[in-house]
Amino acid sequence: MTVRFFSIATLLLLTGCASTSSDEIACVFPDKPDIEAPAWVCNGQMPEGVEIGGVGYSQNYGQKISYMKQKATDAARAELANQMESRVSTLVKSSIEEQGRTLSASESVELQEVVISAMTTESSLLLEDSRIIRTITSPTGGMYALVGLSKASYDKNIALMAQRMEMSMPNLWKKFESLNLSKELEQSINQLKQQ
């Protein structure tokens, strides 16, 4: 019995030591690269139930924890807004291409600029369902925050962005007509609403 316990304990100890190799560290704190961090800090894997998220950072301000949390959260929301704009732009472009229209590189850039400009003023409003998922204090005393949207909130935000694009249609329409994409834009917006 003692030999079996000793063998199991030794095996566990060796396994534990093997798993701490620096070659296997998937994520480290950017402000302290020799310390392992949770995967979400590196914009990697989102926790279960988070469809899309943004990570923000605040430097150490001593005892001003609330201030640090607010700065990290603001930065995370800005990152989340950028990701949402990028996803909507990609969805619109994919939708247009699925309708048989291949965009040139310059048309793709112009399309992305038009879509982003239509959404930029609304981004902060559209992320009102975002919430702080996690925060962590880094080894240097800075703070990281993960702000995200659940699947339901993500779907709601995509539908709201499509609605905002449709409401700003007169401005978009001129630009898309110059690219001969007005019909494709209308179909893309309808597809976004159904996401």
C-alpha cells in the first residue's frame, strides 16, 4: 500500500513538474512576460458563454483600483467595438461576394470604410449590453479587463448595426451606387438582420 501511494505521488509530482515547462506556456502577461496569464489576456480563447470579447489594460495607479478598473474596461470596450465593426464589415463583404459580385482590393477598402463610418458613431450605444466578464491584476500591479457579449447580446448588436446602416442608407446609398453595389448592400443588410 505504501509503495503504491509512493508511486502515485511520484508520478503526480513528475507530471506536475513537466507541465510547468516555459515552452508550454500559452499566454503570458504582456507587462511581465515571464509570468503565465489566463488565455483571455492574450485575446485567445474566450470563456464559455462569451461570443466576442475585448481585452483592455490599465497601468498601475497605486491604490486607485476603481480608476484602474474603469480605464481597463474602457480600453476593452474600445477593442470590442473595433472587433464588432470588423465582423460586420466582413459579413457585408462576404454577403456581397455570395451574391456573385467580386470586389477589387480598392472596392473592398472603400466598402470597409463606408461600413465602419456608418457604425462608428453608434458603436458605444450598441455595446450597452456588454459586461465585464473578468478582471485580473498583473504581477506588476496593472489591471486587465475582459469585456464581452453573450451570443444573444452579440446577435442583438448585429441586428442593431444592420438597422443603423439601413437608417443611414441615404448617405451610404450614394457611395454604394458609385460602386454599383446598392442592390447588394440592401440584400446584405437583410441578411445581417437575420443573423
